[in-house]
Amino acid sequence: MKLLVVLLALLAGVWLWQRGRRLKDHRDAAPRANHKARALPMVSCARCGVHVPGHEAVVGRHGSYCTLTHRRESEGE
């Protein structure tokens, strides 16, 4: 009976040790992955309010727009 208890304690210790190593590896890897991915600046369409990436926005006299059609409708072209 003592041997069974010792064996279970040993197995639980090994399991906890490996679980801790996996969690540590996961925590160490996460900041590196997030560091490479940068958020794009987003702008809101002056006509409908939809957010689009800044480099895809159509810029007009009264602000940024999601499409050329919205710019034309808002600026009367």
C-alpha cells in the first residue's frame, strides 16, 4: 500500500513538473509572436462609420471614406 501511495505521488510530481514546463514555454513564446504582429492604424468612414485600414481608406476633403462611392456621395462629386 505504501508503494502505491509513493508511486502515485511520484507520478503526480512528474505530471506537475511537465505541466509547469509547458506553461512556461507557452508564456515565453507568446510575447515573441505578438511582437512581430503590429496592429494597423484604422480610420472611420466619414459617411457610414465603418472602420477600414488607413492605407486602404479613400481620402477626401471632409475626411476618410471606405469607398470612392461614399467620398463622391458625401462631397457632391
